[in-house]
Amino acid sequence: MNKAIFVMAAATLVATSALANEAMLKCRALPEASKRLACYDAIDVRLDVRAPAAPITSAAKVAAPATAAASRVAPAVTPLPPAAEFGLAPKQTAVGVDKIETTIKGRLESWQQGSRIRLANGQLWQVTDDSRGICDCVDRKVVVTRGAFGTYFLEIEGKNNSPRVKRLE
């Protein structure tokens, strides 16, 4: 069994390496340095190889030189601070943040499965387990902590149970 898994993993690695090598060879064959660089930049480094960037024709260079140059430059992306991404779907999960501390916005009388809780930082969380609690509190301090397997728990100050929650907003 272990040998079969090892063989399959090695075959996948070899196939992926061959695809990456093929993309590199296509880029290497381009004579113009700027086209070659754009081609290398288009290769996905996560082993999921994309097609190299389409070469710019000389007609496009004459017609719109500024547009052609701009199409090769990736748009600037301003990353969100890690706490702003905390609790979102896995592709947006904050790296390096294990908890956030804030307060509940307004009054929280109680919670049960399906209850939605708005925090002072603007995040909206929904209770996903079957826990129930009575709080009758206003602007209470809370800590949202990361659990195992992508779960999150809402620790409410003064309460001994922490409902499992998922982030909606």
C-alpha cells in the first residue's frame, strides 16, 4: 500500500516537473528579453503550470505601445491585514493569526444554533453547533479563537461555554 502511494506521488511529481520544464523551454525559446521575462512571469510557481503569456505582435506595439507594456505588468494588489481575513473561507484564511479580540456590537441576550452575532470590528459570525447560552450583555468582550480542522470558537467574557462559529462577513 505504502509503495503504491509512493509510486503515485513520484509519478505526479515527474509529470508536474515535465509540464514546468515544457513551459520553461517555451519561454527560453523566445528571442526578445521582455517577451521571455513576461513568459517566465506567467508560469505558476505552485506546480500548476499556466500557459505562457501571449506574445505581443509588432502591430500591437505600433498601435498602442503603452497598452502593450501595461498588459504585461501585474496589477498592484494591496493585501488585507491578517486580522481582516481571520475566519473567512480557507483560500482567504489569515496566516499567522490564531485569535482576535474585540467586543460584541450592542446587546446579546442569548444564542443558539443559527444565531448571528455582529462584532464591533464589523465581522458577522454564526453559531454552528447546538450550544445554547443566555448572556443578556451589552458590548461584552469576546475572543474568537481558531480550533482544529478550520473551526472557530467564540469565547464570551464571563461565560464558561464557547459556541462553535463560522464567519459570514
